[in-house]
Amino acid sequence: MCGIAGVFNVPGIESHHVREMVNLIHHRGPDEQGVEKFGPVILGHARLAVVDPENGLQPMSNEDGTVWVSFNGEIYNYVELREELKARGHRFKSRCDTEVLVHLWEEEGEAMLARLIGMFAFFIWDTNTNRGMLVRDRQGIKPCFIADYKGGFAFASEIKAILSLPDMERKINDEALKEVLCFNYAMPDHTCFAGIVPLEPGHYLSLDGNGSISKHCYWDWPVFEDKKAVQFEELETLLDDAVRLQMRFDVKGGMYLSGGVDSSVVASHLKPQWIDHPLEAVGLNFIEPEYSEFKYSQQAASHLGIDLLEAKISHEMIPEIADKVSYHAEQPHGDFSFFLNYILARGANRNNKIVMFTGDGPDESMCGFTHNEAHFKKLGNDEFSAQAYFDLICYMDRDLRGRVLDPEFNRSTRDPADRFAEILAPWSKLDATEQVQAYETKYLMLGNNMVKGDRMGACWSTEGRAPFLDHRVSEMLTRLPAEQKIQKGVGKFFLKNYAAERYPRELIFKKKGMPTTPIGEWIKGPLYDWARSILAANEDSRFNTAAMLELLDEHRDGVANHTRALRTLIMTQVWLKLYFQ
């Protein structure tokens, strides 16, 4: 976990401007900050020291200062790459994975990307050739935003850094905002800030000193590749190796343990390799016992002999941290599990843990979200359509949008259902399961689920590591045939049976909900006044204040369940206040 920022080919911008960018992402890297300028490039960096704390100041160069890099993330196979490069005559001055990048660039240039196992976003520049590239990892685990700027471009790990630049326009992207109201997040090929876009996962920008910029794809999800059945032993081998590589760090660590299948499987691979000191996990516990699933964390921890730390949450905390959650999320999200990730990361930080293992990944690649039995019946192959799927996952249908949105704003912006149909169109020949999986891996995971872990972890200066998001594991799970992913409407079928060989079956095949806040109940009762105050303070003409308050009262009075719409409207209002009012 670090932060990168900088500009390419932008006249009139100096190092102090980039230093201000770095200051705004200081939370991503509180240990050291640096800025370097050469030719058309100014690179900035905020470092969270995870490997070789004494020798990792960035931007970092090769031994003669001709190749420079600003890097966020981890190259998990850096030890093997470093030994290979040393055998070729390269000299190293640190044990950091960062330094591998500059020497690998000298050997292989852009082809180096195929060699990397990890999560990363980095800008590398070669002063000898006046060439370089800006890169994002295969699955977009690490963020990287870019914006055209004064004839060149600016880039950063977080949007707020780009917004700090002189004369950078701050304007709402109306279509992205409307997507938030429907999907709970903006589609990950743009942002709610006009002119600021993510660099796509698995892509890089090839750059030269003349200002030439070209974009290239080096990896994509194997959605269309032939399916391949997998044996338990194959997954075990890959996960063991993913954990082995991700165990490389020089600071205190642990894991997040919900007691669900995904984190429990990670724990079962992590515990045997965690040999120098006791493995500690952080689990979430609601103070209100009727909402707590902490017992599942306790059961998994007890089975493996893991020490379990408790991170408590209650409704009183929501108003206290809403501004912080929204500020660090940077875009409006109606997913209140952002609050849970915030509380978990705070728990890790308060226990001096910097590296935290997670179970992220299988829900998307193995259809673990939408494919409970009821949903699978709705999305069966015979009746599946983009519209049916959209109706299932939409947070605010056309009627509700008509009530709460300004008519002109509603008419002048694209219907998200049309955008959704356009997204699914390339996968139309796939069966229902494969279409859902393709959407959830390329859009839901990227636009929402990985954002939670990165941003909420970053605000507490903690780094998440997800063995299931090792691209080798992801590719294996994506290629599983449908019958290994879903049986009788039960998603992650293969993984649950794999886990059942490591835990008592009753711990795996239990009814456990997705980790989320009971916000629907809270805004009927103890958080009603807070929710009302947020909605009533609306100053944006896109939203009808009276209509939003009517929805809230209908929800409180039991006339209708508006949970999904209200939580999105509430957090959108919080975001508008922070970034535009």
C-alpha cells in the first residue's frame, strides 16, 4: 500500500504542485514521501514501508539514476525475479520489490509485465531512451486515475490528488452519478468527476518524451476461454503458492476473518505457513447482538487455533464516520459495507497491523453474490436477459428515479438500463452463469468491491492481500465449468466442498448472510433523524428534496422497503456536501 502521483508533459507544473498531490494521499504512505523531476515527468510517492523499511524511499532509480519508478502495490515474486536479474549482472541497493521493476525494465521493457505476479500501479521512466509507461495490474486491485491536463496528463492513486492541481476542473459526470443511483456505484470505466477516468486493469500507457501516448492491453479475464474442470489438489497447490509469495513482508500482519467460506479457506492456507509468531485475525462484531455473526469468526478461528481480535460496530458509529468513509471512497457508494471495511481496517491499525490477508475474489469469479436459489430461478438460462438481470440488481427503478430526480436531469442523461445492455452485449452467446460472472468480475468487483478494501484500508494505512486475487488463481476459478460453480442454485459450490475438507461441514454449509450493516432497520429507528437531516440539507438541483423525504417516511412507516434507494441517496448527499458544496 502506497500512493503515486505525478504529471506527464504538462507545462507550468512544478515539483511543489506534485508534492501537494502527495500530501493529499499521505494516508496511503505515511512513512516517507518523495518527488523527482526529469524531462517531461514529475513523479511523486507516499510510502507505506512493508519490505526493507530503511531502504525503500521512492521514487526509486537504478544504480546510475537513469531509470526511475513510482510504484504502489506489491510484486509478490520479486525474490525470484531479483535473483534472476542479479545473475544477469544487475546490482541492487535494497531488498525492496520496487527495485526489481527498474532492472526488469532495462532487460525486457514493456514485455516485463507478463513476468509480474502481484497487485500494482506504477509509472516508470527511462531517461536514456526518453520512454516509459504507466501501468495498472491485471485485475485493477490497485487504483490509478488519469486526467487530460494542459496538453499532457496527470495521474494518481486517488482522485483528490488530481483535483488539487491548478485549474483542474471539478465537475460532476451526470451519467456516472445516475449509474450510482441504479447500481450503487459508477461503472469503472469512468468516475463521477468529469474528465477523470481510471486506467483500465490489465492496460498500460506507452509514453515517449515527444508527448506520444498509446494505450495497450496486456491481460484480460479469460471469459471466452474453454472451461476446465479442476480437482481440489490443483486449487490447493495454487493457493499454497499464492500465500507463500504474499507472506513476504517485514512488518506486523494478520487477516480479516468473517467465518465465511472465502476468508476461512484463506485462513486454512495461511495458518500452516505463519510460523514465527501467533496468527491473529480481526473479526467484526455488532454491538446489537441480533445483527452479529461474530460467532462464525469465532468458530473458524477456534478450529484453526487462530487468535481472534474483535472490531465492534453499532449504529451510533455511522453518523460519526460517514464523512470519513465518503471522503476516502471519493465517489458516492450506497454499499454500507464500506463502513464495515472502515471499522475492520481501524481495528487492524489499532493493533499495529499493516498487512492484512483477505478472502476477496471468489464471490465474483464463482457467482457467489446473486446466485442464491431464488435469484438463480429468476436468472435461469431459458429466461435470462440483460433487462431481467438489470431489474434484479437495480437499486432505484425507473419509477423511483422519476420521483426523486429533477425531470430535466433524468431526461437528459442516459438510462442506465441501456448502458447495462450495451455492457452485456459482447457476452450474449454465453449462458446466464457466464454472463453474470463476466459482469461481476469486470464491473461489480472493480467498481465497488475492490474499492472498499483499498480505500478503507488506505485511510488507516493498512494493506490488504488477497490470495484468491493472484491472477493464476483467478484464471483457474474463472474457467471452471458452470456445474462446478453452481448446483441447485448454490454458488461457489466447488469452493464450499473444498472448504468442507478443511473444516467441519456444518461450519461451511450454514446460512450466513453477506457482511453488511442493517441500515434499513437503523434508518427506521435510531438513525432516522440523521438520515432526515442529510436528505433535508440537499442543495443539488438534480434531486427533489421533498420526494427523498417522502421515501424516508414511507420506509419508516412500513409502506415500502426503500432500503437500497435510501442508502444510496444518503451517501450521495454526503458526497455532494464534501466534494461540491
